[in-house]
Amino acid sequence: MLQNLRGAEWPPLRVLLRGGRPGIHGCVWAVLLAPCLWFVTVPLMAGYVFARSARSRAHRLFPSRGHRYEDPQVRRLQKARALAAAVMSLLLLAAYGRPEDYDQAQQQYMMRLAVTPPLLLLSAPVVIAVLYRWAAPHLRPHIGQRVRAAGRAALWYVGAVTAIPLVMVGVVMLQRRSMATPGVPWPAVALLVPLFWLLAFVVFATGPAVRSGFNSADIHAALPALLTGVLVWEFALISLAAGGLPPGPPLLALLAFLGGPASVSAVAWWEIRRLRTRYGVQLRG
């Protein structure tokens, strides 16, 4: 059962309570029917139902399917490049880093996690527009249809992210209004239900959405590589503006700053070349 929870689909609540048996176990009934445990069991069961609903919606919009043109050699090179970059960063920090450099590295890592989804949403339309202009005229209608499908999924994500602070503001306002009257602030409690669903949806959707580039591979097989090449330079500029060059002598710091995005761009371009030579995927074609 735990393997099912880690898999692509969560079982319904009644199946989860049965644990693979034809009926609910007696010990489970004892816990569910114990009044002293209702303050725990009821929220847990309701939370599971809402979390399962949000997770199902997130995985339908951003399915964790394999790439259509999966290339093991490209994946191995990407992993080797990422490992080499991590080792190089650690060596620079160990050799030339100061205590504040370690804190700055952690802050930049957290910043990347927070900035990646909005930066990807802002960059993708620009890259798609360039790709659309490159494409042959007879292929543009097909690209347009795929863009609309991917755009609907992206709008779901943007709408959820935008709605979360709005619902939070609504909860706070309703709580302040209800402070003057005794009793449970039921309107504010009712707003917590969609807030929980939205938070769960964003948690479950962010990883698959970022990994798939908001379904960019469905638009064009080369689009994830193009987006990666663009994003890595945007991240480099953001890191430079936020924290400056990496620690070390000026020449070495400059090489480390340029080497990361340059190597990612080289791997991305090699991936596009292999898509063209092995699978016939053309950027202009």
C-alpha cells in the first residue's frame, strides 16, 4: 500500500482503509469509531481525500511520463556535467570560501527553487515565439494547437499560485471580523478547505511542471533543451546580481561563472543535434 502512495496514483480512501483486504480491519474500525480520536481521524481522512484530489489534478495536467525521444547518452552526460559542477563549486568554497560565502550559496539554492517556476513561465513564451517563427509554415498550426494545450495546464498552475495569497487574505479578514462575536469563525474555516487544496495542488504540481518545462516537450521535442539553455544564463545573471562572482581569484571566479552556463548550453545544443541526427527533429523544419 505504501508503494501505491509513492506511485503515480493514490488509492481512494476506502481502499486505503482496507489495506488490500475485502473489508476494513477491526482495529481500523475501533480507531474510526472512538470519539476521543475523532479530532485526529476526521481531519486526517478529510485531508487525504483533498490531497488525493489535488495530486490527481496535478498529475493529469503535468503527467510524469517519459520523454518521447529518450536518449540515454544525453542523460548520462547531463548527470556527469551536474556532478562536475557540484564538485567544482564545493572545491571553490573549500579553497577560497569565507563563512558568508557558504550562507550565500545556501540562499542562492533556495532562491533558485523559488524563482524557477515563475522564470520558466516568463521565458517559455519568448522561446516558443522564436521557435514558432523558425518553424515551417505548414507546421505552425500544429505547434499552435500544442501551445494551447500546454498553456491551459500552465494557467491552472498560475491560477493556483495567484489564488493562494488571495484566499489567505480572505481568511485573515474573516477572522478579524469574527473576533467581535463569540463562537467558531465558520466562514474563515470554510475558506481553509480550498486553501488546503490549492496548497496541495501547487506542492504536487511544481516538481512535474518544472521537470517537464510546463509540458514544453509536447510542443516541440527540442523545446526543453532550448529552455534549459536560456534559463541557465538567466540564473547566472540573477546570481551575479544577487551575490557577485564565485569566491576565488578574479580569473578563476570568472571562468567558474561562465563555465557553468556555457557547459549547460553546450550539452543542450548537443541534445538538439542528436534529436536532429537520430530522430529527424528539425528546429526549422
